[in-house]
Amino acid sequence: MKSGGSKKKVSRKAEKSATLALQPSELVTRLKDLLKSAPSAELKKQIKSVEKEDYSEGRLNNFLLSVYRDTASAEAYSLIYELNYRNFFLIIFNRIKHYSNALDPKDILQDVFLSIYRYPHRFRSEKENAFRNWSYSIIRNTILKHLKMRSTAGISTDILSEVLEDKGAINPLASLANEESLQRFKKFYLLYLMLYIHVFNNNLSERAKQALLYVEVEGKRYREASDLLDIKLENFKMVVCRARKKIHRLMNQILGNAVS
């Protein structure tokens, strides 16, 4: 009897493993890399749980986003992306599949992760399903934003009444022929974000970095941020504008050289 029960347990683990964005062994390796830059007792607990393949994806996402929020860790953000991009894409595609000619799910997915990247300070991790609810709210609001941008197309916003995962629905990716393009998009977007962080860290003055962090990460108003930096509001706006332009210019130069 024990042998039969053990086989069923192994089978269930194998079935679950096949649906994961990252296999447990790879996830453990990545978490151990994160441990080097962001050591904590909670992270050690998460690693042990993943090693036993007895972990909660909800609690893991909560923890990773909390680490990213508190430390701006690129590794934590990268893991959040890799663990969730596929599920987010499925949700987005399922909500807008009747409007595929007007809305691009990949554009929406990119904006969703950009919001997570820019506003982690708005996340609260008190409950196990905190990340799920917070991220789905971002998905809903991002779809709404894209619909409003295309309001002239006569698209109804009724589809936004509730954005919830439908576990009983047929996997929408099963009918997609562009799985390969989704994989390319995943890799490109990660590289794009890492390039942004590289340019930010290595090409801006400390004042420009702090200005962007106040405005784009912490969500402070320009006047409040200018007071914190002790510079005039007009000068602060110029610092932010020049910093953004410099980042975009250098990224375009790097990407242009890579293409050529």
C-alpha cells in the first residue's frame, strides 16, 4: 500500500513540475544566487521548501516582490518575471481574445511588468494571495488603459468586470501558433530591463539617479521630490527629463550597435 501511495505522490509531483515556469532544481539554484546578495532566514526557508517540492507559489511570489521592493534586486525581479510571465500572458490573452485585432497581449504583458518594476512600493504582503490579487489588479487596469487608448475602435469594456484565473478554461496557448515568438519576447524583455538597469547604474549622476527613484519608483510628486533633493522645482524637472532622455539615447545606441 505504501508503495502505491508513494507512486501516486511522485506522479503528482511530476505532473505539477511539468507545468512550472522554472523546474525546482533551477529555481533552487536561482534562489541560492539571490541569497548571496539578499541573505535572510525567510529565503533559506523558501529554498528548503522548493528543494522538497512542497512550497507555495503565492508565498514565494510575495517574498520575492518584498525583496525587490526593499532592495531593488534585479535577480528578485527577474525571478518574478520568469515565474509569472506565462500565467499572466494566459490571463491577458483569455480576457482579450475576442479583440485580438485591436489589442496585442504582448504589449499589455510588457506594460504589466513595467508597472511591477516601477511601483513595488505599492505592494503589501500581509496575506498569502497578496501578490495574486495585486498583480491581477495591475493586469485589469492595464487592459483597461489599452482599451481606452483604442476607444475609437468601439471596443466594449464589459470584459473587464473581473479578471480572475479560470482554472477550468482550456489553455488558450494551445491554439497559438506563435509559441516561439512568446519565448523570444520573454528573453528580449528581460534583456531590455537589464540594459535599462545597467545604463541607470553606470551612466547617470547620483542626483539624477535619486531624482528618478523618487519619481518613478517611489511615486513622489515633483515638488516633494525637489524639496528632498533641495533644488528648485524647475531644475528638478530638467534633471528628470535629461536623465530619461540620456537613458533612452544610450539604450538605443547600444541596441543599434547590437543589431548592426
